[in-house]
Amino acid sequence: MTPTVMPTYARAPLSFAKGKGSWLIDDQGQHYLDMGAGIAVNILGHAHPELVSVLNDQAEKLWHTSNLYNVPNQKKLADKLVDATFADTVFFTNSGTESMECAIKMARKYHYDNGMPERIKIIAFEGSFHGRSLGMISAAGSEKLTKGFGPLVPGFVQLPFGNHEALISEIDASTAAILIEPIQGEGGILPVPDQFLKGLRDLCDEHGILLIFDEVQCGVGRTGKLFAHEWAGIEPDIMAIAKGIGGGFPLGACLATEKAATGMTAGTHGSTYGGNPLATAVGIAVMDLVNTPDFLNNINTQASLFRQSLEGLIITHPKIFKSVRGSGLMIGLECVVPNIDVVNAGYDHQILTVPGGANVIRLLPALNISASELQEAIKRLSAVAAKIETSL
Ligand SMILES: *Cc1c(COP(=O)(O)O)cnc(C)c1O
């Protein structure tokens, strides 16, 4: 019989009753160390007291008003995001996909309003992930996402990751924007070299093209800066965020410069729930907690120690692990054995990791995870590896 929950996920036989910090507790009271954080979502851990408190306070006052009226929390959060970034203006959504849809619509509208309606082509990259709407599977283009769902949305091309020559020959009079994740997440934690990002910025400036970053996974402190592109010292024209910004409450945003957003006038775009009072109350608290020098520096300190321990783990278990890559607490541990075997064996040792492309397991813990919890993760991963070794 068909499960009443549509089986679009291959779910692990686990269900959790509550969470605290970097721990999830199942219905039997068993504690799991959460190194996935809901795929880079619960950046302040589970049940963070300040987030719980702002959510409860707002819940008692007001849940929803239409975007026909001002939503004061939206304005507060937009001000914070604008203060902290390249952006001048923000559109709020409920998810990464919706933030990306806004980004693409905005890019096309920008050129349309500038008298160049032929500029519709979005250049994206192989191995990318931008969401599951028809538009965003068309943007990423991989068969794994698109098969059976055609016809796709026209106007997207995908180039090999990091190939500058291919990029130059693809740019023409119909190009509207270049779209890239500064670190590919689902693709297997593949960082784009700073030089390549800088090259993209130059090409976009030279050809009047907009540069769109998808920081849905790598943004909001994940890499030890508020946004991953800051490491490269360049800025996009448009940026999609989600995941971390709500700390576990559904919230996304599309950030843009004033220039890129000129076409987004009243009536051009919308969302019933986008930026609702509950989500934006939490978003404000997340920004206040994450966007401080101390919090961000601590991520870098923790991450470099953890990285060293992971290098050690690879040396001790060369039949299981091969290499480690990433930035800050966005880490891909490349496996020798199938990554899913490591993820599954993790369940038996009460550690949660997330599989990714290129045979990695992703380690995306809460950004306030403690040094001792990170060491506990190493211990458990080591036990996982030892277990798998006995069966090789
Ligand atoms: C998760 C993700 C998305 C899609 O976000 P949803 O909230 O699932 O719609 C888009 N882009 C990237 C890079 C992501 O990691």
C-alpha cells in the first residue's frame, strides 16, 4: 500500500522526539550527536533558548498578516541583512527554492526593463543544486533531478565546474546572469576557488551580466564569515539565502543591489507567507546571535581544530576515508567505501551525518557546537570506521 506520506525520501528508520543543542533524542530516549543540523539549518542547535523565547513571544502576539500590510519584523530583519552585506534590498520567502526563483525572475526583469528582453540565458554549473521547483531543476540541469519532469524551463545552461574557457565561449548577447554556489553543497562540498569567483565578477562587469550567488547552504556563518563569498573579497548582484537564516524555522530571502532590483516593483512578485511575523522574529534573533565577530571567529577556531582531527582520522582509517575539504563548519569527508554505508553505520553509533555528491559525507553541525562535542564526533566516526573495517 502507498504510504500516506509520499515516499519521495529514502528515510532512515529514526524519529526524534526532541532536541537540545547539538543532540537529538529519539522516542526511546537514545541521544544522537547531530552533525547534519537538518542539512545546515539548525545553526544554533536545537531548542536554542533565545530562539524559543522570541518564537513564543511572537506566537502570542501575531502569526500572520498579509503582505498587503507592513510587517515590522520584516523591516527589522531586512535592515540587518542590508547593513551586513552588499545588498540594498531584500525579498523574504519560506525556502531556498523560492529565494532562487526570485533571483532568476529579478535577473530577467532587470534586462527586460533595460530594453534587452533577449537577455534571458542563465549560465549555471554542473553538479549544482538550487531547489526542486521546475525552474530550479532546470537551472541545475542534472538528469537525477529532471528525469520525467519535462518539459523544462528554457534558458538555462550548465557548464563544467571551474572551467574559465567554457564560460567565456558561452557568454553572448542573450546572457542575463551567471549563477553559482560559492561552495557546492549537495554536489559534495566543492568550494569554488577565490580566483574563479573573482573572474566571474570581472566577466559579469565586462559584459553587463548579473552575478547571482546561491548561498542557501554555505551562507549565514557556515564558513566562518557571514557569507561564503566574503572570503573571495567580491560581491554578487543578487544572492539567495535560506536554511541557516531561520535557525530551523522556515525562512528564506533574496538579497539584491538597488540596481539589480529596479524591476521588482509593486505587483511583480509575491508570497503569502514570505517574511511572516513568526519567521522574521526568529531571523532577527539568528542574525543578532550569529553576526558578531566573536561568534564568527569561534567557528573558525573550532573548524581548524576539527579539520586537524579529521586529517588524523583519515590517516588512521585509510580504507574508509580518503580526503577532507570545505570551509569552516561546511565539511565534506570523502569516503573510500560507499558514503551511504558510513552514514548508515553512523546511526548505530548515534551520530548523524548527511550524504552528498562525489561520495562524501557532509558534516554541517550547529555553528555553536562545542570543542568537546566535535571531539566526540571524531570518536564516533572512528568507531564507525572500525566497524566497517571488520566487514571489508
Ligand atoms: C537546500 C538548497 C536549496 C533549496 O532549498 P529548499 O529550502 O529546500 O527549497 C537551494 N540551493 C542550495 C544551495 C541548497 O543547499
